[in-house]
Amino acid sequence: MFAVYAAEQQYRHDTWSRDREHALLASIRERKAAVSSRRPAHAVVPQRVAWARPIGLHVSESDPAVCAVA
């Protein structure tokens, strides 16, 4: 009898957790859709550089090899 009760409780807990996760993911998708619909179509997203900048790298702004967008 205890095993049946424990299995029912586990099932209810799993169902509740799964429903909560689905609701959370749905709200995230809705929020992203709402934000993307408010964003102007001509907005330019800056491109990231292809190389990783090492920690502690200090580059002078007068260096022509410096990328403007980091």
C-alpha cells in the first residue's frame, strides 16, 4: 500500500513540475515574441569579433588593427 501511495505522489509531483516548466517556457516564448515585435526592423545588431580577447589585454586606440566593435 505504501508503494502505491508513494508512486501516486511521485506521479502528481512530476506532473505538477512538468506543467510548471511548460508554462514557464511558454511565457518566455511569449515575452520574446513581444519584445521582438517591438524591435524596429531596421535595428542594426553589432557583430562580435571572431577572436577572443585575452584577459588583461590592453590595446591602444591608435592601433589600426583594433576592431571598433568588441
